[in-house]
Amino acid sequence: MILQRICRKLLAAVLILSATTSGFAQKLSDIQTSPLTAPEKVKIDGKIGEWGSFQAFNKATLLNYSISNDDKNLYLVVKSTDATNNTKILMGGISFLVNTDGKKKDKDAFVITYPLMDRNTNRSDRTIRTDRTAGGSFGQGQGLSQKQRDSLVAARGAQALASVKEIKVIGFKDIPDSLISIYNEYGIKAAASFDPSGAYQYELAIPLAALGLSATSPKEFTYNIKLSGRQFGSRDEPGRGGFNGSSGGGFNGGSNGNRGGGETRTRTSGGSFGGDSNPYMSLFTPTDFWGKYTLAKK
């Protein structure tokens, strides 16, 4: 009887270990590696329920994301659950780069940035001030729980998104302007929202024809996803200037914009704002990563 009880305990331990190992095996990879066919009915409205589970979670950008396609469009779907990261997105947008030559380079690439905040109304700055002051000095105390602070930031973020009327595009030969309306005639669609839990949701659709790609003869291309954050002292506003390069200024020092050979990296920056020990430094530190994708065949 004692031996049977020991055997049962050992079996239970093995089953628990097996389940735990299986759970680890099912964790999302840092970079999406496989093609994905888009759902049959896609509506770019900032609500991502139709997409199911994500293909990857990138630790550098704190983004859950999936890239997929059908026979007409390339899609990027993103979710961010971190309130500070959401503020960073509102400050500088998400830039999605596609290089159909398969190179990890900005040159001759297509780039789309969304959202672009209305700098005249300064909504994104008000959002970050809410993030800081809702709980006191840089999120500490003063009567609000973390959940309440996150909810307040999400509410202000939703107000900010309501002001977004433009998408920035680079590299599209048939699009003469770098800024186009969210209601454009080129078939480029982008939308974002905050779900009830305060998570940021984002959808982007780009016509394959505009990228010179075809699902009937798919080829591999490289892509880059970047969160610029707010870059004080740079020549251009976040999301409206060049995709790479260096930026500097008195508020956060310089941030190195050089693209190295790694798949995933966090840009480094320093200055008088408090350095890496300050959690809000991330709002001013660009992060990005590179990956490869081959279209799912029609």
C-alpha cells in the first residue's frame, strides 16, 4: 500500500511536470516565423476579436502581434497591455516597414506609421501627464490603484485616438503625399482602440499590389516594427520625420538610431531625465525589431 501511494505521487508529479513543460512549449515566440492566412471576414476597426490568438510576443516592444495576408492585403494586428507602453505608442505611433528586397534596410522600403497625434492639440502630452499624475509623482500613490490609473490612461488614450485623422506613408510611388487621410483612396487602412481592460488594439491593412507583392507567387520579405516614443530635440515630430537616424536634445540626451544586425534590440539613450532606472525613460527610448515573412499562398 505504501509503495502504491508513492507510485501514485510520483505519477502525479510527472503529470504536473509534463503539463508545466507543455505550457512553456506553448509560449509565444519573440518573432513570428510562419505565414498566416487572414480570416475570411476582416474589418479594420481597431477591434481584433476575429484574429484569434497572436503569433508572437516581442519583448523589446512589449507587443503581441500577428502578420497575415489574404489574396488582396497584408495585415498587421497588434495588442499592447502595458499602460506605459500604450502611452509611448500614442506619443510616436507604430511604424511598420516592409522591404520587399529582403534586406534589413530602410532604403527603398515601404513604411506606414499610425497613429499620428495632432500636435496642435498636444493630446499625447496630456495623455502622458495623466499617466504620471493619476497616481502621483510618476505613478506613485495618491489614492488610486494601478487598475484605476490604467483605466484612466486608457480613457484619455481613447480620447486622443478620436483626434487621429492621418496615416504617414513612405516609399509608395503612386502616393504623392507622405500624409494621407485615414479615409484614403489607396486602400491603406489603419484603426486602433482600447478594450475594456485598457489594452491597446491596432489593425493595419496594406494592399499587396501597392507593395508589389502577390499571393499567387509569394516571396520572402523583411519587416520592421518600431515604437518611436517621443523624441525631444529631433528635427521632426515622432512619426512624421525620417524612419531612422539619430535624435537628441536636452530632455533625454541622444538616442542611437543605427540599425545593427540583430533581430531584436532596444535603443539606448541617456541624459538628465533619470536614466534607465526611471520607468518613464522608456517613453523616450525607441524600440524595434526585424523579422521575415513569406506570404501565405492563395
